[in-house]
Amino acid sequence: MEFYDIVSETCAFEPQFAERLGFKRIFILGKEIIAAGSKGIGNREVPAIAFGRGEQLFQLMKHGARAVSVTDSYIDRRLLASMRERDCILCMAMSTITASYGVERSRNIYKMSKLFKEARKLGIEVAFASMAKDRNYMNSYIQLVELAKLVGADEQYARQSLNKITKSIGEK
């Protein structure tokens, strides 16, 4: 099985580092994957991943975003219903867990587990990615599988999501 990850455009790493972490390829947001955030869609290309919260995500999905990453893990049932209608993937950023500490980390795990459970109940596919902003927060595929299990995914689903992350997000 081949595994893939997505990292932030600020994350610098050597090409062979992906192989050492167990990934076939690590995609970089803004370079290999078109991402749209709170600034909207600057170059008017169809974004692969939309970041943000609330109404801005609806706007980005109207412009054709194929995946959504909710920045605050808040469960917006209207947004989830819209994602299901548009066949969007929910991309969960594991850096929310790995870059936080103490009570904040516990709160993030709790909120992400509730969001994961609600998305799966509605039939929305969920992808897990490190979304690391720095090389220090990058994870191996085994670590991502374990983090996905922490928020409620079983091992098989977590591995499949890391294998099929390119289905809608990574393909150019």
C-alpha cells in the first residue's frame, strides 16, 4: 500500500525525507496542491483544499473545492450536509494535535473525534494529513495512523485514507 501526506508550504524538507517517513510522496500546499484560505481564491484556479470556518467555506466550495479542512473542528451540520451533496472530503489536520500541549491538546482531540464521528455518520470521506508547518511536526505514516485512531478511526480506515488521499486532493 502506498501512503501520502500533505504539509504546509512553509515546511522545508529534503526529497528523500518522504521515503524515510514511509510515504510515496508528500504534497506541499500552495505548490503542488492549490489551497484557498481566508484570503479567498487569489489566482482563480479551482482549489483542491479549502481552509477556514463558516461562510467562507461555503464560498470556497461553490468555487469547486474538492476537500475542506475546518480550522477550528467546530461541527457545522449545514456545512457537513453541503459537503455530502458536493461529494467533498473532510481533511483533518493532525498538526492540530501534534502542535498543541496539555489541556488544549485534549480539547483538540475531543473536538476532532466528534467532528470525525459526525462526518462518518453522514457518509463523508475523511482524509488525515499532518499539515505540518515545520519539519519538526512531520509524522511518519505509522504515526498518522495512530493519530487517526486517537480521533476515532479504525486502523484499516486510517490506512486507506492515507493511501487514497490523492483521489480528490493530490491529483493535478
